[in-house]
Amino acid sequence: MSFAPAPPVPPTALAVDLLDASSLLSSFGAIGVAVVLFAETGLLIGFFLPGDSLLFTAGLLCRPGAHSGPHLALAEVLAAAAAGALAGAQCGYAIGRRGGRPLLARSGNRRLLEGAARAEELLGRYGHARAIVLARFVPVVRTVLNPLAGALAVPHRTFVVWQLAGGLVWTAGLVLAGYALGSVVPDVDRYLLPLVAAVVVLSLLPFVAEVLRARRRAAAERVTGGRGTDDRER
């Protein structure tokens, strides 16, 4: 019995850079978007993956007349991004409900543990709904908040509603932003690296704004000496 030789593996499949959005999209297309977002938002090992830059770059590659990288279909990218991000969040929540805090405690990665601390701070300071939505826009935090929400017994219905809202805004917003910019700026490919850097910075703004707002409230309470609270109690 003889077997036909296996087809050669494309060189791009052997040289995929998991940290490079362009490399991932060139090798796997829209399916790669779904897989990466599932891993980043649902599995603790995916905290290093480039979710923001992947979404934005995918949007750029959907525009008509793209010169570099594969040409992707906008509808396919939007569907894949939403499916990966939403399913990943639910998977992370389920892992947290089953594994709880010991799962995070066993990790020795400093960056992951710092992200878990920030995620717990978000949940405690802003409440479940706002924290779940805000976490989508903060790298690492969006990876650990989902299992942490499960470990802290955030109500399942609350988690589902707000992770759907945050996930759809995050994925569609970044993909459409890349698509719109690529459609109006000629030869935008040459500016890809600074654009991706800008996207990462912008993705942190909601979290920074909330932190600054909380600090202003805390400062105001120190100045008033808690009189507003005392007056309400009277």
C-alpha cells in the first residue's frame, strides 16, 4: 500500500509571528481573527496576543484596493471577530466559575497577576456592568476579567448582557475604524505601524478616564471630609 506524499506546508504557515497582526492575517485570514480573540479573551495563556492591533489591521485589509497583505471580506471579519470575542468571554467566565482564584494564583507571570489586580479593582470600583465593558478596551485586563468575574460569582445574566455589549462595540468599532481610515487615506499601508500604536494608546483611554474621574471624586471627598455622606445619613 502506498500513500501520496503530503502537500507541502506553505512557508507562511511555518513563520507565523503570533505577536504580529499582519503575519496572523496573512496566514489565517478571518478565521485567525476568531481564534486569536477567543484565546485572548477566554484563555489566560492568550494575554499577550494583539487583539486591538489585529482588529484594526483586519479592517484596513478589508478596504477596496488594499495593496499589502491579503484582501479580507468586511462581513466575514466582523462576524469572526464578534464570534471569537463573545465565545471567548463566556469560556473565560466558565473557567473562573470552575477554577476560581487558585487558577490565577498558580500563575507566576507578573504581567498577568497585575492585570488580575486591575480587573478586580475595576469590578469593585465601577460595578459589574461598567467594569465588564471597560475591560474590553484594556489589554491583559480583558483576558483576566472574564475568569475573575466567574470566580467572584458575578451574576451570569449580568455578565452575558454586558460582555455582549462591550464585545460588539470593541470588535466592530476597531474593525470599522480601520476600514474607514483605509478607505479615505491613500496608501495608508505605509503608516500601519504608527497607526497600530495609536490604536493601542486610544484603547487605554476609557480606563484612564475612569481612573482620573475616580481620583477626582476621592479628592473631593477628602476636601469635604465626607460631609456629603454625613448629611445624607442625617
